[in-house]
Amino acid sequence: MAIYRSIQMSFWTDPKVIDAFTPEDKYFYLYLMTNPHTNLCGCYEISERQIEYETGYTKKTIEKLLDRMCEVHRVIVYSKETKEVLIVNWHKYNWTKSEKFRVPLEKEIQNVKNVDFKGFLEGLYNGIDSVSIPYPYGSDTTVTVTDTVTVSNSSNKRFVKPTIEEVRAYCQEKSYSVDPERFISFYESKGWLVGKTPMKDWKAALSGWNSRSKEQPRKEQNNKPNKFSDGMITHGYDSSVFEDAYYN
């Protein structure tokens, strides 16, 4: 087992990460990619209790973050039945064609307990052009739906910027506390760019704005003087310690 994991610097400039991930999302996703349970195939066993112990988060926070990684960002899939995490794009950045690598990789894939996860990984290993990601439908049901990911190079769908009516309707549907006019105006002024890269998913961006807007009142409350803190950082994890430098 490797004693370290390499993370590409492009992680911090990835449009999806910049546009839709909250600071807490970034920390948790980095944890999922670098914790000591990770392996070659990108699918490993870990319980919510282990995550709770290693990150310092509460059970409720762990459940929320796992749900965001699965349902909002769709970068992982988690099986409560087998307690396995599947990192969807792990193979793109960590697999090689070296025979010395493929032998232990195949062994790890065969040890995966979740049948859908194993099928997904076997498809990638065998070079199938497209395989289905086994996303769960909801968190307490065995019904599944699948998205298709193409392993070979392909062009992405052209982004179509939303109208204010579409943003307002989506906010109402999801009960988001985001000002649609502010959202539209902000990205219109940026030319619908995320950094220097064109936006790909405005709904994911809206989800990120909503998550960050919920953190603002708590940050303001925690910024009030505290006679016990004396300007020092207190111990323990709290989402309020993660500053959102790119919200405004």
C-alpha cells in the first residue's frame, strides 16, 4: 500500500471545483482521495464511523457530505450495504497500462464486494468504450439509475446559459435561498466563465451558491468577539472555519 497519494495541482483550478464545491466539499473530497484506506482501483471499504473518527466530523455532517459528493457533485458512489466508496474518475488519473500495475489492480477489482461497483471497474479494466456509473437513486432504496461515462475522448455538450426564469424556477424547486438576479448578473459580468474556463453546469454552480449562503449567517455569528478565544483558533472541526473567498 502506498504511503502517499499525489493530487494534481489542477484540482484547485478545475471549473467544477471552483464553481460548485464549497470549502468543506473540497476538504472532504481530498480526504476521500488521500485517506489511508484508498487503493489502486479507487474503490475501497470504509464505514461512516471510520470517516467520523478520522475527520472529526459528526455523523450528521458525514451523511450530508457523502450525499453531496454522490447526489450533487457525482464524483463518488457510496454503498451503505458493503460500506464501500467508489471514486468515479480515479482511473483517469491513477491507472496505467503497465503490466506490473495491472496485475495487482485486477486482484483488487476482484475483491470489491459491491456487484455494481465491480462491474463498473471491470468494464474500465477491459477497455470497454463506455460503462455505466452505478449511481444510487436516493439513499434508502435499492432502485438504481445510471449515467453513462465515455472513457474515450469526446466533446462535451455545448453550454447554454440559463434565463432568469429558469434559475428562479430551479431555486423554487430545490428551495434554494439564492437571489436569481444576483446569480445571473454575476456570471453575465464574467462572461459565464469560471476563472478562464467556460462554465459547464449552471445547476451545480447554483447548488454551490446555496450551500455557501447558508454558511454566511453562522460565519458572522462566529466572528463576534469571544472572551474565551483571545484571538486564538479553537480546537475541533466546524464548517465556519472554512472561509469562502470566492463567494462575493
